Amino acid sequence: MIAKLKGAYGSGIEPLTYAGQNYMVVDRSLIPEILQVLRNEEQFDYCVDITALHYPAREKQFEVIWVLYSFARNERIRVKTQIVDGESLPSSVPIWPAANWLEREVYDMFGIKFDGHPDMKRILLPEGWKGHPLRKDYGILQQDNEWVQINLGIESGQ
Amino acid sequence: MTDSNTLSHLDLETPEKPFLDANELVINMGPQHPATHGVLRVILRLDGEKVLGLECVIGYLHRGVEKIGEHRTYTMFNPYVDRMDYVAAVSNGLGYCETVEKLLNVEAPPRAQHVRVILTELNRIASHQLWLGTHALDIGAITPLFYTFRDREEILKIYEKYCGARLTTHAFRIGGLQYETYTGFEKEVQNFLTFFRPKIDEYEELLTTNRIWVERTRNVGTISAQDCIALGVTGPVLRASGVKWDLRKAQPYANYKNFDFEIPTGQNGDTYDRYLVRMAEMRQSVRIIEQAVEALPEGPIMAKVPKVIKPPVGEVYHSIEAPKGELGYFIVSDGSTQPYRVRVRPPSFVNLQALDLMCRGQLVADVIAVIGTLDIVLGEVDR
């Protein structure tokens, strides 16, 4: 399958394996198409997880990862792409409704927006919170003190 | 109420015309509500008694587990995972330890694998018992709660004797087990199985043909297999909709491939079928534990793991069949003693997404039943 995709998209896809697990790094511009192909032609009908990684030192700071599973093939694959800070990605809710909350969590934690998402807002943190905690530059003790003071009426949540 | 009562996700049509000639009613349920099994807030859109749609507001228990993971060593993070799904702490630990073992490329020795299977399956029974007790209580049957908690106690006693803790056990270590089993462990587990087998029949006697129970659960919160897959729903909910899929069989981990057991499935995907599936799962767990205790090998309980755990640069996604569904860990190592990123894919979080779809067209009282049947733990939803 990977060979077929590689044949069709050439250098935009880099298939890799680590610890016996397959994943591919896909160029940002190919993402909408690849996800669609994986769902419709390769039977990856179950979107297991969507998550991201932050590498502040890189030019393309964020890596977004889709973990997909196919019931028919009993196979997992991870799709990975790199984007710069502030860049958005197309939402995969039309492909897998399961992506809804997963994409909201990525937005909440990393500040990566998904275009076309039906309800792009925070999910775990309250509305109006400033900052995205899973970014590497967000300290582990850091919090939105202003929000805490206004909404909880206490000096600090620490 | 804020503007958050707009329901836009899942483009489903709102059912028919309003039943009553009145505006739709928006009602808030929770976050402090005895039937939401934790701090879950649900915003209901009602037409009289009928649910038109709902939205979940979560995050009240958010503790930043994934962020904490980046600031602790691999060993130090191990007890934290127990605090996510705190009624199935052993499963969380198993998933985490196995993922790190994959990164390190080590495998726990056979004796450790067997003990892990025994403790994890005991945990599945304990988790299902707690689910049954509270779910039945929500629907109005008080008795099962006393029965299940009485029997769950026996499992907790085994845990307490094994590792000193009852709930957040921290039972496993990366590479195997910290503790050898205590004297008489096998005997006690076997005694439990003998004690427990007739108890499942007892639970079933209380509920399976109980008219009130059947009326309250049959055709309530129905979800099709197709919708389950589209929404990423796993575990007993998926199986009750007729999909014979269990990670223990599909992609065996630990040493589940050595044991003989079946995957119970339902047909209708309603609350009653999910109840039956979980009851059958308890019986299958008993079968697995029985085989594991009988074939418990001698030998070491720890693989050769360095004192300081420093996996090579790489990333691994590994998942196990937790009592609630697929529990996955995605760990990225940058070669240091702390993970670069720990992502937890919690089954409760993804399953809870289906609540909206399952409740549409049902009555308000059924929302309680559906929250119960999804078997969510808010500690895991919010992390």
C-alpha cells in the first residue's frame, strides 16, 4: 500500500518504520488528499487518535499525527505532517466524525486550528483561557492567573 | 446559558416537528450530578421530555497528565497513569509499561506476563462490577450495588495483599513486576474464581429477566456498528453493536494469545445488549484467569532493564483493550530520561462523543441510562 502511495505522490511521502510500526511523513499540501485516500481506498475506517508535537527549535514547529486503523486489514498506520506556527490544517471531521473532539483537544493544547471544523473551540480548558499548555514554552507551573482571579476569585491556583 | 448550546457537530437532522407547540427548552445537567459519574456537565436541548440533542462540557478534572509526563522520568510517571481511569488502574499501568518496553525493546519474562494477565483480568471484573452496580443504581435498582461491591472487595483484597494498594495499585514496573507474588496467591485467586462464578448468575438473576430492567434498557441508546466505527467508539459498546473486535485477539499483547477465550458480542447495540456483553465478558475473564493461574510458570519477574531508563530516540503507539475500550499510549523519546511527549488515547473520552447521537430522540430519563451504559470515568476523559 505504501509503495502504491509512494508511486502516486512521489517525494511528498516518506514511509518510515520504527519498532515494527509503520508511519509516513506527508507533505502538508498532500494531507487532505492522503487522508481521503486512506479512508476511502485503503479502508482505514477508524480514526484512533489525532495529536501533535511541539519542537520550538525547528522552523516547522509542529508535527500533527493521525493514528489510523483498518478493521478490514487489521493494520495501523500513522500519518505525520509538519507545519509552522499559526498554520492551520483541514479538518478531518467529514472523513471521520471521531476527529471532532480529538481536533478540539489539539487546538486546546497546541493552538493548531482545523479549517472547516464544525465547532472549533477549547475542550478541556475553559473558554477564554490564554495559552496552550502542551507547547514546550508553556511552563509546567504556568497558568492563566488573570482567568483564575476573575473566575475563581482566588489569587492563584497554585 | 452561554452560546455553547448550539449543536453543530454530527450533521444529523433534528427529529420531526416539535411534539409540543412550544419553544425548545435548554436544560443544564451537572457538573455535580449523582448520575454523571463524576463531574460531567451536559447541556440538554429538549422538546418536552424528548431529547433533541445535547452537548457535553468536560474538563473539570483536567490535571494536565500529559504535561506532567514530559516533566517526569519514565519511572516516575508510572504511578500517574493509575489516576486516569482509577477504577481500572492496573490496565492503565499495563498499557504504559508495555509501551515503554516497546521503546526500550525489552520484553517482560513469562512469569511476569502471566501475573500481569491475572491482575488485569481481575481488574476488568472489578471495573465491570463497579459499572454494573452504579449503572443499575442510576436506573433505580439498588440491590445490585450491594452485591457487586461485596464481591469487588475480594478482588481489592488480593490487590492489597499483592502490592499494598487497593485502587491506584501501581502494580507493574517497566520490564516486569516489582514484587513476587505472595505465598498462597494462586490459591487465593482460584478461591476467588470459585466464589465469583455463581455470583455472576446471581447478578443476572436480579436483572436479566427483570421486567423493569428490560423495559428501561431495551432499545435505549441504540447505536449501529457503522456509527460506532465512524465515531471511534471501542470496547463493549462496539461489541454490543455486533462488531467482533477485541484488541486482545486482533493485535494480541502481553501473552493473551496463549489463552483460550471468546469475544462476546450483541446484535442490537442498545443498553440491554451492552449489559449482556459486559456480563459475558466477566465470565470470559474468569476463564482467562483460570488458565493463567494454572499455567503460572516459575522464573524471574523482571527483564534486564537499566536502572536509569533512557530509551533510544523514537516513537511508539501501543494500545491495549482496557475495560472501557482501546487505551492507547503514544510516547516519543528524544533519548533523555524524560519522555518528549506522552499522549494518552483514552477510551472514555472518545466514547463519550457518541452520547449526543445515542440520546437523540430518547427521553430525559434515558440520558442517565446512556451515560451509565457508556461506562465513562471522568478522570480519564479529562486527564
